[in-house]
Amino acid sequence: MSSANVDKKSQKAYQKLAKKHQPRPNVLKNCVKAFVVGGAICMLGQGLSQMYVKWFGFPPEKAGNPTVATLVFISCLLTGLGVYDRIGQWAGAGTAVPVTGFANSIASAALEHRSEGFVLGVGGNMFKLAGSVIVFGTVAAFFIGIIHYFFFHWIK
């Protein structure tokens, strides 16, 4: 028997043993936490939107822009204070899916690379993760727009 064969067998045995002792994630508990925190973020956004309508006289269809800007500001502030990451560790995808998660990914990358300077550090690295989201979101919106055009404008 060759040593490569023995190594493969021992690797498989180790992986089997490690998998046996690895704690299983509580999927239901994680889903509930993500749902509650994501829902709380959305409720905060709805509350902000209502505030902009009632207190500042925005029409309901125009209140979305300042609401998103406020949520992004709060997310960046909490990221800078180190609070958002702790919430994200506990809540999982509940903080990653809303726009606040996108703002967190940009702000945390900017904070991580600030020692390298503003241009090459912050500016060059803050869109490494978020850049792919922007590109794929733009491309998906383009193709969905084309499909929408064909279905609702050509086929009448």
C-alpha cells in the first residue's frame, strides 16, 4: 500500500470523525432570529417613512429616498461603532439582506483599509464586496427591463 493511499484513508477517517463531533446548526432558531431582526429593520424603515410623510410633508411615494438615506446613515454609524457587526453575528442574514447590510459591507471595508490612505485604501477597497453586487444588480435590472418591455409593449 502506498503512502498516498494511507493519507487519503486517514483524511477520510478524520473528516468522518470531525463531522460526527461538529455541532449541528439550529436552522429554525437561525431563521427566526434573521426574520425578527430583518423585520425590525424593515419596521424601522417603515416608521421613518411615516415620519417623513407626517412631520416633513413628503408625499408617500417620495418618502422612500430619505428613508433609505437615513437607514444607510444609521447602518454606517453602527458599523463605525462596532455595534452592527455584533448584531449581524447574532442575527445572521437578517442584517445582511436589507439595504443596511449593503451599507455595512461598504463601511466595514472602508474602515478596514483606512490605514492605507483615503484614495488607495478607503476608495480602492470599499467596493470590493459591494462592487459585484452593484454590477450584478445592474445587469439583472437591464435584462428584466428588456423582458418587461417585450411582454408589456410588444405583445399587446
